[in-house]
Amino acid sequence: MNQDLTTAISAARAGGDALKARAGDLGAIRIKSSRLDMVTDADVASGVAVCSAIAERLEGARFVVEEPEVYALAGVDAGSLDDPSVWVIDPIDGTTSFVHGFPCYSVSVALLSDGVPVVGVVYNVPAEELVAASVGGGTTLNGVSTACTDTAAISESLIMTGFPYDREAMLRRQLAIFSEVMRTVHGIRRDGSAAVDCCHVATGRADAFWEFGLQAWDTAAGVVALRESGAVVTDHDGGEWTPQTRHIVAANPVLHAELLELIQRVSRP
């Protein structure tokens, strides 16, 4: 196992330990972009734990963290998605679930090299499941190698999705697609953590995932796991995923084109 992956695993577990210590004791809850977009003291504590664990091992590491107050508290340098090397951290992916005690939220840790995710770890804390991946090293779930499914028909598939904070035009678009997909597939699941949703596809528990309005910290780690599991991951136009991608479509190689076509057809004016 390479050093960066080992570092990411240790950091994700440190963040998870911070969340476990604060489960049931949320502290202050603050609102960011809307009443639906929350941040808790636990988000910040997890971010500090993750960044500190990486900084202790890698001098000069730079970070992009969802919660900006983490930089000063952890004593680390804020970076940019354009940096040659940068760690991209989501201290809690699924804060709404954490606040309500719903047992699905994760710590997401990714390393980007020249804009390409090369290491990704997603720690689903309540489930005690850690998905780890690195370029050329495959994807594992709690140390066991995994792969995406080979389901050949979208009518036989199970698909993951989520809903955006934007409850206007983007939500209307999502609901139109949701309705069409629901008529086509075996089922749709929504658990509130895009990072975990990516990993459901990467570990073969689901066949595909799509969502709109995401950020790099939501998906960067999951993208490594998806690619290393054999899945295809793009933006909603079929272009390659980049750290600037807001809308993601991921699936096994057989289903991806069919799901992408459905999304694009329903999305047309």
C-alpha cells in the first residue's frame, strides 16, 4: 500500500473518531448557503482531525476543506484545486443525517495530483465501512477487493441518487429525471452522502449513481474508487469528471451510456 493511501486511511479514521466522540452532542449548528446547508462543531472537529493527521505525516501538505475555519484551527495551509498536489477533505458528507441521527454519514479524503484524483478514502462511520482506492491499486472495502457490477439492463438495475440544496430549477430537473428513472429501474435509493453513493457503485451494491449540485469534496474520493472498480464516471454531458464537475453520472460500463442518455433526454428544454 502506498504512503499516500496509508495516510488517507489514517486521516479518515481520525475524522471518524472525532465524529463518534460527538454523536448525540452536536454543539452549535450554523447555516451556510441555506437552511438546508448546515455545519456543526462536529464538522469542524472532524476536519481538524483529518488535516492534522495528514500534516503530521506530510510536511507542507496543502488542503481544500469544505469548512474553511479548519485551516487555522489545524494550522495547515489552504490550497487550491489547481495546485499540483492538494488534499480535498469533506469532514462530514451527510451533515443532515448526522444532525438527525440517521446512520449514514462519511468522512471523505482525496488526494489530487494536477487535478486528477489519485487516492480516495471514504469512511462510512456508522457502518464501520472504509472504502479505499488508489490509481493502479484497485478498490477495497475493509481490505477486501471490490468491483462494479456487470448488470446489462437498466430495467434490472438499482440506482443511487441525491437531492440538491437548490430547491428551485435544479430540484425540478432532478424530480423529472427521478420520475423517469423510477419508471424504468428495479429501484432507487437515497442515503444522503454522495461519497457513500459513489462507493455503493464501486463495491457492486448498486449499479449507478447520479446527482446534481455537488462539489469536489463530495465526489473526489469516490471518483477514485469508481474508476478503480471498473465503473465509468462523467459529468452530465458525458465529459470526463474534473474537480470542477458539479453534476455526476457514474455506472458500470454497460449501463452508463443508457443512464446518461435518459438524463440528457429528460433534461432537454
